[in-house]
Amino acid sequence: MEIEIERRVNLFSVSKTYDVINYLFEDNDGNLWIAAGNHLFIYQIESEKLELASDNIGVIKGLAQTEDGIIWGIVKIKASSGLTGKGI
């Protein structure tokens, strides 16, 4: 048996504009990182809290997390950036 949970996250609730979703990443704490256009959002699944981490980071093409909790992003046309799990 499969169980599917659907949640809708309204990105407009914390940002007036955003583009298409480029990348989704779930970190070790269960937070969902949402890269959309030049924006980066963090959605805390347990508390259903959404925050705007950055509104001008560039187009994120990938995210990864190191063992010590640092989130790394690959940003189009920019160098790689180190992000912390507590926002930017």
C-alpha cells in the first residue's frame, strides 16, 4: 500500500514575484528548499512555515548538504555559494 500526502505551498505568501521552480531539495532536518527563478525559499514541513531565504541569489541549478549541515548551491553564472541551514 502506498500513501501519498499532498500539500500546497503558496510562494506568493512571502514573495510578490517568483519564476518557475528550478530545483527542490530536502535537507537533513526535513526542510524543503525551493529554488524558483532568482528566489530561494525554505519550507519547514513539520511546522508548515515558509520563509524567503533570498530574493536575488541567482538561478539555482543544484543544492547539496555537507555532513556538518552547510547547504551548497550551484548558481547559474555565479560561483558556487555556501548557505547555512538557518537561512542566508
